[in-house]
Amino acid sequence: MQASVGDRLLVHGRTVGRHDRTAQVLEVKGENGAPPYKVRFDDDGHEALMSPGPDTVVRHDEQR
């Protein structure tokens, strides 16, 4: 997985009752766009360091 600052991560809910969440990549900590990423979740503004799993999709920033 590779992402850049400004990209969005779509994290699919893995259990019943869990909704999908999106987060904006604020900082890339790995080499060449690799995880971990510092992100801010869109629904509650929570910031976290994240190493996405197979339930996550990168939506690249189209302005780059």
C-alpha cells in the first residue's frame, strides 16, 4: 500500500453495525509512501498513527 499526504483512506467496517470510515493522510512515516500513516478521521476528527490492513483502500488526491 502506498499513500501520500492529502490522500484519503477508506476503512471498511468489518463487523455488523460498523460503518465505513474515511481518514485523511496527514503524514507518511514509512519509506516511499508505505505505512504507517498519521491520519485524521473525517467523522470525529480523531488523529491516530495507522498501519492499514486489507480492509483499507487508498483514494489518491486527484489534485496532485
